[in-house]
Amino acid sequence: MANTSTRTLRLLSLLQTHRYWPGTELAERLGVSARTLRRDIDRLRELGYPVEAQRGVDGGYQLAAGAALPPLVIDDEEAVALAVGLQAAAQSAVEGVAESSVRVLAKVVQVMPTRLRQRIDALRTMTVPGWDGSAWAGIEPSVLTAIALACRDSEQLRFSYTAADGRRTDRDTEPHRLVCLGRRWYLVAYDLTRHDWRSFRVDRLSAPQATGSRFRPRELPAADAAEFVRAGLDNMPHWYRVEVLVDAPAATVRERIGRWSTVEEVDAEHCRVHMTAESLDWPTMALGVVDADFRIIGPPELLDQVRKWGARFNRAGLTDPPRDLVR
């Protein structure tokens, strides 16, 4: 029975690659006869998986979309990616998404093996949110969790780093925290070669390896890791520094976008919002979330962006879609 169950899970994993499998190749992969394969396919169908079959000499099987969501089989890296995505969604300002994400995250973490749960916990506790927690940028989950574990265990981390000019160097660091900021991940660490604090873009970092050498954490020269990264980005010439006056109390604005911006009180009914971003898309969306009138102080490009978006939204309400697109 155990062998049958294991084989069934292996079959499901192969079918979930979304490719069409010739029956002979699938049976060979599983090391079973065509008759046993058919029984295993029937077992999956009984569990709610819609497996399509094509008969004939070149017949085979493919997993199709169904009417209900059956259990899924995912590997370790996919499990970590799923948990990170749910954690980001749980911090979302989108109504209804956060609560559902918390429920799903609790279910996923509950059934995870200890080794995966430790990686997820390390990544969660060692990450300081800035704004837009959906940042991923093609980074392998294993890279994020390796860095997070080194931060948690106060263990020196060695990696290769490619600078903006293309120069590649090896770095030995004392990792402090991960920061998710402006659609990117950053590592804040003390650079042992340069004897100073640095922030490293994780998408430019490769082969992170914990060395086994422990260290006593140093005091970060900033309120927190996110503030340290923001201060560095403020000096980046290609980043936008946004300043907006909002017709709403500072407390209200902080509640809605305070994680992603600096909010200063002007008076009881007005506040000043500062954001630093590589793209103006996120500041534009954030200002929409505020749900209050505002006046843009700078940069001028943001005013053009808001006007362009506003014109597009106005057209959406005035223009009838083509008949062939209406269902």
C-alpha cells in the first residue's frame, strides 16, 4: 500500500508539469506496466483529478482543468515560494485578500515538514517590510531562505556580488536583515572587507554560503534595516523622490500606506507623504489607496503619470468595448 501511494504521488507530480505524457513513457518513468498505470490513473480520478486520456498507439495522459480544486503536490522550493507569496498577500492593502491569505498560509504551514517550516519562519522573522511585498524579481526561494537562516543564526555569509557597473567581487559579511522594498529584495549586512555597513540587491547576489563562523550582532546605524536601505536609495540618481500633500489626517494615511512611505503631519487634516521608488507606478497606486485628495509637490514626472492614468480611467467609463469582445 505504501508503495502504491508513493507511486500515485509520483504520477501526480509528473502530470502537474502540464505536459502531455505518452502512456509508454509515463509507465517507464514509474517502472510499472500499462495496466498498472491505468489503475493509478483511475485512482487519481477518484480523488478528483481530471486526467484526460488519448487512446491509440500514441495514446497518453494529461492533467486537465477541473470543476473543483483537488490536493496539490509541490516540491520544497515551490512550498517556500507559496508561503512567501501568501505572507506578502497577508500584508496587502487589498480588501478581502489579506484575511484569505492568512487562512491559507496557516493551512500550508501546518502540514509542512519541520525543515521547511524552519526556513519559512526564518524568512518571515528576518525580513523587514518596506513597501510592495510582492517583490520577487526571479530570485530563487533557496537564496532567500539561505540568507534568512544566516541572519537568524548570526552566521557569517559569503557570496559573489555583481555591482551596477558589472564588476563582480566576493564578499564576506555579517548578515543583519532582509528588506523587501520597491519591488526588490535587499540584504543589509556588515561588509567585513570594507569594514562598513552595506545594502546588497539580492538579485545581484549569487551562491550565498554560510561559513559556520558566528558573530556578535553589531548596532545598525539606522532606526531599522528598511530605513537604512531607504537612506541609500535616496542618494541613487535614477530613483524618484516623491513628495505629496494629502488632504487627510496623518494617522489615517499611515494606517493605509505607512509601511511604504514616510508620513509627516502638517495639521489635523493634512499631511505630507514622502516615497522613494525606482518606478512611479507604485507611488501612483499608493496614492489611489489613500482615498483622499492630494497635491503633487514633485517630481514633475509623477504629475504626468497621474494625468495619464486618470485619462485612461475616464476613457474606460466612456468607451464601449468592441462587440466581439463582449460575452
